Amino acid sequence: MSPRRNSPRRRKGGRRPPEDEDAVFQRVTGAERRENGPDGEWAVRRISGAAATKAYRCPGCMQEIPPAMPHVVAWRPFGDGEDRRHWHSSCWEHRTRRGARFPRR
Ligand SMILES: [Zn+2]
């Protein structure tokens, strides 16, 4: 006989705290965060200089990001990651103010 019953209850209504989703997302993909901009939602990851081993072309200024330069990677959180792009940190921050053109599919 069990005098106490633990019946876990789930709240109905489909509302989940946002931290929950983020925590799961971070566990799966690393230290990303979500950013919402006028251009939509992005998953963003900061790359340290030590982790930057290749040169990339920044879509904000069309200049190269040399290896060992700390920068930002951003991609659409709903895709498969193939639209990942590497940005200079400052270009990412200012992308919507600058009116950088976004490659759209
Ligand atoms: Zn740039």
C-alpha cells in the first residue's frame, strides 16, 4: 500500500517557460543564444579567437574575417544549419542599422 501517490501532473494549455526551450537548445547545440531582430529570429554563437581556425567572408561588409579573430556565427534556428554565416561581431550588431542586404532564398 502506498499512502502517498506521486502522480506527476502536467499543466495543460501548452505554455512553457522560455528558459526551458533555451536550456534544451543550448544543451544540444552549445553556447548559442537566440536573438530576435527585425529580420527574424537567429541562433547566435560567439566564436573565440582560439576557436576561429578558418577565414570567412562576412556578409555584412563583404570583407574577410581572418583566422583567430573572435567573431559571431548566426543561423536560422529552424533550418538545418546550412544557412550559417560568420560575421564580424560589430557587423552583426549593426546589421539592421546599416541596412545590410540579406541573402534571401
Ligand atoms: Zn564584417
